[in-house]
Amino acid sequence: MKRSLLAVAVVLIAASAVTGAAASLGATGDRVDSFGRDQAAAAGDTTAPSLTSLEFFDASPVGAPNGKVDTVVATFNETLASYTAGAGPWTLTNAPGGAGNTVSSVNVSGAVATLTLNEGNVNTAPGSGATAFKLSLAANANGVRDASGNQSSFTDALVTDKAAPAASVLELLDAETPVGDGRVDRIDVTFIGEDLVPTASPNLAAWTKSGGPTGMSTSPTSGSISTTKATLNYGEGVVDTSTNGLQLALTASATGPRDAAGNQAAFFSRAVTDKAAPVVASMTMANGGATAGRPEQGDTITVVYSETLTTASLCPGQSGDLIYNTVNNDIKVLFTNGNNPTSDSFTVTVTTNQCTGGVLRFGQVTMGSSGYVTGSSEFWGNGNGKRTELTWTSATATLKITLGELRPGGASATAGASDATYDPDNGLSDPATNTVSGLYTFPTGSAVHF
């Protein structure tokens, strides 16, 4: 009888211990037994990490995306174990950028696997239907898995577009048509990767300009977005077609450049390319001799362009500033009587001593009157004080020609006021290779020249 009572007591004590163990909670909130062992762990975790999101990006270079998909981010529902499987378990289908866009490397941190891609061609569109961008993951003992070794895998999961269109070309324009007035008034930004959502009235405050031509407004006054381009109109300044350190930045905006998926384009401050053609900003033909209105020794021709030109485009084979006045016959100003057909005109030539091929790309000035010379007349002279002089100053974009002695056989005359025009040589160009455009007509109307 005593032995039976003892057995019952042992059973009751054991039951109490189990009940207490079942009521205890571990540090993680899971139930633990009396020895502190996690009951779930003891039972065994057999569920592999599951995918919660899958997205692709154009993440590099930071702040200057290039329209090429370079990153895929796969997020799972639990922390992942150390990953050492490389690119092998992953398969891209219809990756933006074509066959060249493959997995380069994989990094796993926390619950996220980040795939770095080889980019391929420009394209950030996700595709659709049979051409949609998909990703597959094969189970791998060293691949995506949890701490219990459960290996994740999936097939042809759609990858969500998180890559915004990328700005590829930023251009400064003098948009007056058909010929610009030398006052820049527009910046065009071309985007690549995929189409933009056309917008008639975009958020102008999203754009930040620094530098730029003198007097150009700080902010755009109006703008629009087409499927490929953002057009920004600015208030004009003075005649100045140089970029003058012009930079532009874009902040992401819901009504700025964006794709159909709502991905908003943005980029850090970057240089704007000069696409504004140089023009003649001013020109004078001043009297430096004895008689106003009569071409003669000492008179000057001064042309200022809207930005510096390459010296080589003016005088092939040369660079920097020019001063030509030491060699006889090198610089000649040639007047032709009634050549246009009832107006006198003149050109400027050089010899091979100065410009390669004996070419000086000046152009022609039409005087608007046939009263300046009575026949073909050349100004060049021999000896000190008699030579025609030419100077070119790059920093101020200024060309100055001082007439030398009138050669025997020539005959200049005194003309009244006339409407002169200057047609620059179309080979003159700025450092961005934009060629000089437009006729220059003296703004004062009829005036006495020379």
C-alpha cells in the first residue's frame, strides 16, 4: 500500500513539472520546456524563406543614373544565413539591357539579397507579358536559406520597375528661329531608358540652375515634357552664347520627368553642353585717319563675338591670341567696288606665313554704298607704321584690324551714311564646334563708317 501511494506522488509531481514547463515562455516568446529548450526548434523549422518583394533599379553612378539596369533587390520574410553561392542560383529572363545584362555578384544582408548586374544596353523598361522581366532562384545549400538550412527557390517571379528614366544630354540653346539673337533662352534635357509621361505644365521648382550666360534667369519661366525630353525656357540676358560654367540639377517630383510606373527622375548638378551658335555681338568701323567716311590708313575694324572662338577656326594652325603686324604683305584688306552688285564690299586675307594654307576665316562686309572706293583697292603697306595689323584676343572674343597703307592703284572715296552688314565665314566656330550664324546688321541703321 505504501509503495502504491509513492508511485502516485511521483506521477503527480512529473505532471506538475510538465504543466509548468508548458506554461513557461522563452526570451523570444516561444514556449520552452523546463530545461529552457525552444519547443519550436525542437520540433524543427522546415519552412524556407519566402519572397516578399522583387525590384530592379538603375542605382549607379549615384546621382547620375545612366539608363542601364544594374541592381535587383530581393527581400524575404526572415533573416537569411550567410551566402556564398555567387551568381549561379539566379537566372534572369528578359532583363532590360538584353543578353549582356547578367548577374555579376550577390550580397546578402539581413533579409535582403542584392544582385549587382552587368548592365548591358540602355533600357529601364520592365517589359510586359511574354517580354516581362522575370527572375528565378534555384535551391542551393550555400544560397538563399535561413538559419535552419531551409533553401529558398522560386521560378519566373516578375521584377517590379523602380528605375527612373535617366538624363543623358543637357543642352544650352539660343532657340530664336530661324537664326538666334545670341541671347540664350532654353535648356533641353533628353532622357533615356524608357518614355516619359508627357506633361504640359511640369514642376519648374524641381530644377536648379547655377552659373550660365550673363543675365539668364535663375529659374525657368515655363517648360514642358514630351516622351523623350524636358524643355525649359529661361529669361534672356545679354548677347552671350557661352555656357559660363552652367550646371543643372533635378529633384524628384511627382509632376517632373517620370515614367509610366511613377518612377521620378533626379540627378545631381551636372554640366550643360553648349549648343548655342556664336553670333556677332557688335562691330565697329571707326575713323582713325584724316577723313570720316573714307577708308584710309589708321581706320579700325573691330568685331566682338558672343563667345570666344577657337583660334584655329579663324586662323588654321594657330592657337591662343594673335598679333600680326611685323611682316610686310601678310595681312591685306581688299575692297571691291560695287561687288554686291551695287555696294562696295571688303574681305581680309593672310599669307601662309601666318595661317595654314593662307586662310583667314573672316567673311565679307557689304558696305551698303558704292561710294567707299572707285576701284579695287588694297590696304597693306610695307614697313613699320604702314602694315595692316590684325589682333585676336581670345578672352574677350575680339578681332581688331587696323588698315595699313593704301597700295598704289587703289582709290578710296568719301561715302555718306550707309547700312552695312557683316556676313561671317561659316567656318568660324566655338570650342564646342558650334559655327557662327547670322548676318550682322549695324543696329544704328544708316551710319557713317570709317
